[in-house]
Amino acid sequence: MSTLHPARTITVGPTGPHEWNAAAQAYTAALPHDPISGDELRKRNEEQRAWGHHAGVLVARQAGEVIGSASYFQDPGAFHPQRFTLELAVHPDHQGHGAGAALWQALDGQLRALNAESARILAREDHPVAPGFLARRGFTGDKRYFTSALRLDTFDPRPYEALEQRLKALGVHVRSLSELRAAGTPDLTGRLHGLMSEVRQDVPRAEPATPLARQVFEEAVLGDPGLLPGAYLVAEHGGAFIAQTALYHSEASPDLLTGLTGVTRPWRGRGVATLLKVAAARAGQALGAPLIRTDNASDNAPMLAVNDRLGFVRDPASVSHLVRFT
């Protein structure tokens, strides 16, 4: 498919074998708060297909150069066979010339061919173009999320030593995935999968949660090449796992990204999430990372309060935009 403009032609098609890095670079340049590398983009696409999900990555090209990308895939933790998650971005140097429109036209065709019911995409509410672009194509915004960042060069863990001592006196200890593996913890993968399955049930989300399959957990969480085993942290009490958090790195950014932070219901409101976040910040400092980034739904008041107290600074909100095809 081609879109004609004065003195330029934009074509859109599937990502070629040697275009993954360029597709990821265009996306990251447009959305630096959500970095992704070519290997990470390709891995996600291959995993989705291996799980039997519909997924694909399209690129916009001009004069042989990749100037934008669009992805469609399905959320394994909120799975519905006709509902999709989308990403679409054009490199800042090429915005405003029709690449976004061409990508959306191709993406819309792909989704309708798959008999899609609906799709969601995130967009920063302060973006000069994205909200209007989506509204003109039938999207409506509903759920809001905050991305926030903690500067590790100024973070001071000392104010939390009393909390650490109090929880230690109650028998709560923090173990890393590296330590748990070195100790030969029995059925470690099964226990970690069980913990994540339990704590994620109450996480606010735009679509209803569905069970996270063991295969997905092993491949997408434990098998993520960006997972930092020394910063995948579990709070333990009396031999039971009661909470978790995790840090990841991306080839596309020096910052660290936060995975799911969650606490089992009996232990909520007792400082365990803060304990884990402080331990993660220490791990990030030891790695020499500049920032830890995280994101939370705007109605996840308890976790937002924890992050605010620790010194995370919020970016403008991102809005989940929904489009329906039927």
C-alpha cells in the first residue's frame, strides 16, 4: 500500500528480516519513555505467535528508510481472542507527512481481517498530535496511567532503615532470584508463578485479568533477556512468598524498568511494597543505573502513594484509548 505526498512516497508493509532495529529505533525516538530494542521487539512478536496469538509489526518506509512502526498483539494476562493491544509511532524527524495515517490504514486492515472486536493504544495526554490523531479515527480515551521515574544518584535509603528492621523483626526477608536459585529453592519456578498469579489479580487494568499461563510466565518473565536476577526480589515470611518486584534493562536505554510489584492480600498495608522498592533502588544503584522507571494506573492509589513517598516523579498521564470494530 502506498500513500502519495508531494515529492515523497510512503509505503507500509511487514517488518523485513533486517528492519527490526530500525523499527524499534523509530518507535523509541518518538516515545523515549517506553524504549524497546530490535531484539526485544522481534522476541515479543515471535513469542506471541508461539502462544497461538495474533501479532505483527508493520513499518512505514520512505526512500528505503524505516521512518515509523506499528505493532498489534494480544495481552496474555488479559487475553481475549478478538481484543488487541496496539503501538504506533513515527520518528520525530518524519512526523506530520502522512506516515502515521498510512500505518493506521494498514493496521486497521490487518485487524479487520482478523475479525477484531476492539483494540487499545496508550498515548500521552500532553502529546501535541496523538490524542487528536486517535480521536479522528474513532478512538475514545478512558483509563489513565502514570509513568514515573526515580533518580538513583540522589535516592537515600537510610530513612527506611527503621521499616526494614521492623519487618525483619516480624520475620520478613528479601531474597533475590539469584539467591533463591543459588540456594536450590525447591519448585522455584512454580512458586514464583504462583506468587505472580496471586498478586496480579487486584492490579487495576483496562481489560479484565485472565490467568497467566505457566509457559507465558517462564518465557516472557523469567526468560526475558532484560530481567536482572539480582533485582528480581521476593519478600519471604516463614518460608512463604508474600510479595515481589523486579527490574529489567533494555538495550535501548540505560534506565531500569519496573515489572510487576505486588503484595499478597494478608500483608498489604504493612510496608512490604516499600521494603521491596527500597531494595530494588539499592540494586539499581549497585548497577550504576541513572533511573528506575515504573508505570501505574491512576486509580492504583496505594502503589502511587508508595512511589510518591520514595521520590518517583510523575510524567504527564498516558491515556488508554479504545477503538471498536464491531
